[in-house]
Amino acid sequence: MAGTKPGDRWYRERLLLNFAKTDKRIRMVTLEGSRTNTNIPPDDFQDFDITFFVTDMDSFTSDDKWLDIFGERLILQKPEDMELFPAVEKGFSYLMLFTDDVKIDLTLLPLELIDEYFTWDKLVKLLLDKDNRIVKPPIPTDIDYHLQKPTQRMFDDCCNEFWNTTTYVVKGLCRKEILFAIDHMNDIVRKELLRMISWLIGIKQGFHFSLGKNYKFMKQYVPEELWERLMSTYNMDSYPHMWESFEQCMALFREVSSEVACQLDYQYPLYDEKISNYVIRQKKKYGIEDDNK
């Protein structure tokens, strides 16, 4: 039978489920994430995102030896047990990579969180319910991750955030603080550019699908020329390259946001013209055209 021996793609799920069936402390098991999403092509890197609903959290968290039944691990991380990277989510998690390259993210939750849990995400499949607590098991759907048509306010907010943060990139570049500039470029400026591109994709293709986590499927939906220009903005290994990437980001955002505004009949804000002139003034003031070293 498929999934009953090592090497089968679903072996780990069977192992987890068999363990849960025999342990009285575990009353319910769910599968989450990409393995429940029929729109995601399966591959060897997909995690098993599993949640155990248990009667006694402490009996599990006090000793990790019970995890050994799932196989030999390359590494284990317990976010709720870390000082430098404290977890913000509820429950207790075990992020495990095994020697056969299978990844399991196993979370323990107390039974009293069951009702709340099913409001967190719709990509959930019920695997085990010993006490028949769930009358109508959920049907996994990625609808919460579909592209969202922006309102006029959302569109303006995106433009405002993009152009406002470009001034921080300029500050870092003019001060010769490239890490400061790169950080603002990647963490905010680029994210708003990707958001705006995703809206344009939605306008052209419909707002009924997802581009995946971190827009990982975006390449499938944009012209090759736009994709190449977007990729060129990731070259940030020197001040000249950083300026080129930054200005390409601004040019792309200007073009895409102008088209989104036109397609949705939204007012195009004045941020572009004002901040673009600010960038030109700063480059001239600091002699950037003559010295990008």
C-alpha cells in the first residue's frame, strides 16, 4: 500500500497518524499548508505541517525523546523554547528536518483551542478526530490567499509607502551606508513593488487565484521583459549597481502603478513626481552622477 514504508512520499504522515492513534493524549490531528492545496504542484520540498490537539501539553514538552519515533533528524528547532527568536504563535512547535530530507513542522495545541484554530486558516485537512468533535470537516481551500482587488485607499497607501520609503534608500546611498539602503529597499520598497505588480496581474487575469507565498508564482503571469527588469533590481553588490537597481525599481513601480490606476479608474497620486524630483536633487547635491564608488 502506498505511504506505508520509508521512501513513499506520504510515509511520514502515516507514521504521525499511527502514533497519534495509539497515544491517548492526542485527540485530534490536522494537516495544513501546501500539502492540502490542490493548486500547488507537489515536490520533495513540501513540509508536512501537522497539528496535534492534546490533553496534556507538559507531558510532551518536558522531554523530546518521543520525537525519535519519527526518524533520525538532521536538525530540530523549537521556536517557543528559544530566547533570540521567540515564537509569537500559540502552542508549541517542533520544526524537524530528517536524514531522508523530509521536513515536518509539528505543532501541539491544547484541546480548548480547537474552535479558534479552525478560524485561523482555511488550508486545513482533518486527519483524525477521536471524539467526533468536528461535525462538518473543513474542505481545504486557498481562497484566503487569492489576489485581492485594491480599493482606491489601498492603492494610495501602497504608493505612499513605496515613495515615502524611497527617501530612506536615498539617504543610505548618499551617506554611503549601503546596508541601510539595501535593508529598506528589500524590506519595504521591493515589497510594495511586488504588491503593485500582483494587482496588475489580478486586473488582467482575475482575482481568483494565488501567486503563492512571497509571490513565488509571479513569473508565470508577467511578460518576460518585465520579469527581467524585476530581476535586475536584485543586483545590489556596489553603489553603482545599487543606484541602478533602485532607479529600475522606481521606473517599474511608476509604470505598473500608472497602469493599475488607469485600469481601475483611480487617481494617480502626486508622490511619484515630488519624490522623483527629490531623488534627482539629492543625486546632484552629492555628486552621485560623477562618483558612485
